Amino acid sequence: MALQRIDHADDHMQECIDNCLEAAQVCEWCADACLDEGEEMARCVRLCRDVADVTTLHARWMARNSGYHRDLAELCADLCEECLEECEQHDHEHCQACAEILPDCAESCREMAST
């Protein structure tokens, strides 16, 4: 059974955790799919992998209430926005899925960074 609620997480933090984990999943899919699209997708692959790594770490730090999660939130938001810009340039289904998910993650991470 999946954890439904983390005791120390308010609604904003829980939403950010959920958004980060969703972004990590879609970025892993996109990066893997982009590998089959050719060399012109190398930047997309790199950014998606970076986002997947950072969003997963950010979600983990929030879950354990790390004193540093707000510092990581800003980097997470920046990476999501950069990856979003890249994915928006491509018509592939996986890139468009990233472009749909990443704005919510960036926004919730910005909120976490400012609290």
C-alpha cells in the first residue's frame, strides 16, 4: 500500500512531492524514447535525465523533511523550466507529455523554494 500522507507535509509540500515524482516518471520515459530518435535529441535526453534525478532527490528530501529541500527546490524548478523549453520544440509524444507535466512541477517547486 502506498503512503497516502506524510505527517509533516502540508498540502503544498505533498503536491510538490507528487509533481516531482510524476515529472521524474515522464522524463525517464522521454529520455529513453529520445534515444531512438537520433543525435538531434541529445540535449533533450540530458535535460530529461537531469530532471528525473533532481526531482526524485527533491521528493525524497521533502519526504524526510530535510533542512535543505528548499535549496534544492529552486534548482529543480530551473531544470524543469529548461527541460520544458527543450521538449516544447519537439513533436514526439513523449516530449509533449513532458511539456504537459513540467510546468506544474516547476511551479510547485518555486512555491517550496519561497516558503
